[in-house]
Amino acid sequence: MTLGSLSFLLLLLLLHTPRSYSSEINERQGSSPKSDADLVEYPLDLAFLVAEFCLMGATGRGLDAFAPGLAQGGPPPVGGKMANLDPLTRNLSLQYGFIAVGHLRAIKRAVKGYPRPLLNISKDLFAETLDHFFGQPLHPPFDPYANSMNYRIACYIVTLVAPSAYAGIIPKLQNTTSKELVAGLLGVASGIETSNRAYLFEHQEWLVAPYTISVAEFTDRISEGANKLGKAGSKSEGIVVPPSQGAEGRVAGNVIEADKDSLTNGRDPEETLRIVYGSGDERVPGGFYPKGGNSRIAKHYLDSMP
């Protein structure tokens, strides 16, 4: 067999060799920031945030107390503490937190993953965020840990992007195993967000003490602020909308957030990073992630800063 024939045969074998999910993951070093492995791992940053905020708010302890191995030695969060919660909210927060722990474990079974990033879940960060969304300082500064309603509003912020992030990932995936995993994450993340929205919808007319601002307006301002940061259209809405914008253009209630065909809006990783950083720029860290996310996609944009 000539050298040319041998080279041609090897090329045919390479082209027709099935690519397993594990082989794709092992080739990460040569892949772009949008390979299946990269897309599957990047929501770890979001799951770390939900786990730490919700476990800390419910118990005063975070991931290091309940599943330290999943943190992989990453720095502890800044500013978290046990919130002053009613029994129902405390129990739901604990559920949300442990669900996020399960999501961390599921993702890290599929891909290598990475250590927990530095997270800022301090009351000062939430106060600054809401001041920005309202376009003026709230007096006194918003404290997510002060009471159950404040905490529920903070949960609205923390859980806002995960469902749309998962929905944005799925169409980009090539591997069936990847799609099944992210679809499972999407379903449960949507359940977390919707259960919290349902509580807020039930209390939509409540004035959040000590402000003369209703629960519904808080959700409107947060969603509008997220859309502006994301710079990709209106993909988040408050719990009450004009009937023309509700399901089938017939209802004002908006517990289940969706597009005009009642499908989940998807967000690209870049859009998600702009929102959770609070900077409107995927290259500029801040917000919940003072030093940026730890995913390969996040680091790609951090490294692209001039």
C-alpha cells in the first residue's frame, strides 16, 4: 500500500469514527468556547449562585457545609447570611438550594466542571442592583435578608436568568446526552422560578415595606432592567402585564413567563453574562460575580478585554 493510499484510508476512518460524549469532553483543549462540553458546563456559575444564596438564606450555611466537594476549593461567597423568613419561605428556599446542589452534581458528572467562582450575595449588592433598576436610591436601602417578601423579591432576581439560559443552550447542542441533561435542568429551573412568581403574583398589590411600591412594580422594574442589560429584546416580564401581552393576548396574569406563543425565551451565554454581571457587557465582571464566572465561555470574554 502506498503512503498516499494509507493516508486516505486513515482519513476515512477518522471521518466515520463515532464521536462519543466522553471523547468530545476530552478534546476540550482544542475546542471553541461553544462545544457541547463548554455549553453544558457554563451554567455551573448560575447553579452555584442559586445554591449559595438559597442555602445561606434558609440556614445561614452554604455549599461548604452541605456539599463542600462540589465547590472544589473555590472562595466562599461574600455577604450571605440567614434571612428573617416565615416557615414556608424558609422551607422553599431550602428546597431551591438543595435542588441547585443536585444540578451542580449532575453537570459535574457530565463534564469536568470547575471551582466555585467568587460570589457577591451581600445586601449591599442587592441594594445597588435595585437602585439601578428603579433609577434612584431606595430609602432605606433594600435588604434581601430583612423579611420574607424582600427575600422573595431577591429570589426573583437570582432565579431570573437560569431557565432562559438553559433554553438558549439546547438548540446549540449536538450530543443527545447533552440535550437530555440540559432539558432536565431547564424543567426544574423553570419550576423554581415559577413557584416563586406564583407567590409574588398572589401578593401583587402588596406594598413592600417600608416603600410605597407594590410587589408587581418591583417585578416589572427588575425584568425591565434585566432586558436592558441583556441588550437582546424583551425576554423577561413582570408578574402582571397588559392583557394584550399575556397568554393568547387575553390575560394580565403572567405567572408563567413565556413568549407570544407561550414558549420559553432563550438567552445566549453572552446575554446571560451581561445580566448577571450587572454591567451590560460580557467582558466586564461585576454584580454577583466580582471576578467573573469560571466557565470557559466566561473566561473567553474576560480574556478578550482590550
